[in-house]
Amino acid sequence: MPQVPIAYMDIRFFAHATEDENKVVEAVQHILPANHLDEIIFKRSNLRGHHGNPITLFEIRINKKELMEATLANIASGLGELDKETLLQEINLHTEKGNLYVRLDKQAAFQGNVKLCTADPIRLRVRFKKTKIEDIIEACRQIGMVP
């Protein structure tokens, strides 16, 4: 993979009371590189929903270069061409101040698939070292996330 100017990436997702936390974590592990799973430890926070329902928030910050590149390569290789094209067309909606925000389908991830979604997603934030949209698009092309 070419040199991509990424500072770090954050992954966040929720496990709702109606979901099996282990299955939700397993779904997210499907988008991560299998040979690095032992390096990834999720921070866990217990929250309450609007109606008092229990929600568990899982978070991780990845700042190890090899792990970031492997994770992004894994996601990019799983994304379909239509999702890549959509991401490129809507890139202005997914970027802000050097950050790329991507929402991945948790249910699809459980099946081993990678696809974009908006409802109850796995939230991915990639913090680039450069903030210009052109630089972010070029980096996404190098990674393979956009055509």
C-alpha cells in the first residue's frame, strides 16, 4: 500500500439491549484484519438510552500504522463498487476538518460483508494528516475506498 497520510482512526459502535454483545463485537471483527485481532481491545462504556434502556458503547482508537493500513485495506476490499462510487459522489458529506466519516452496516458485517449504511452503524472516523478535500480523495483512491 502506498504511503497514506493518516494520523489515526476511531471505530465506535453500540450494542443495544436487544442485541447479543458478543455477536456485535464479532460483526465488527469481521471488518478488521484477522491477523491483528489480538492487538485490538475495545473500550467499553455502559450507557442508558432515551427510555432508560441499557446500551453498551464500544470504542477503539487505532494509531499503529500497520494496523490502520490493514484495517482500511480490509474495508476497501470488501466495499462494493456502488458503495465506493456513492462515497466518492458524497465525499463532501463524509469529510470535515481532515476527518473522513464512514458508517458501515453492522448486520452486513456480521455476515462478513462490508457496505455503507446510515441506521445503527459501525462508525469509522479516519483522521488524515492533511485537511484539503483533494488530498483526502487521493488518499482514499490509494487505499481503494473510492474509484
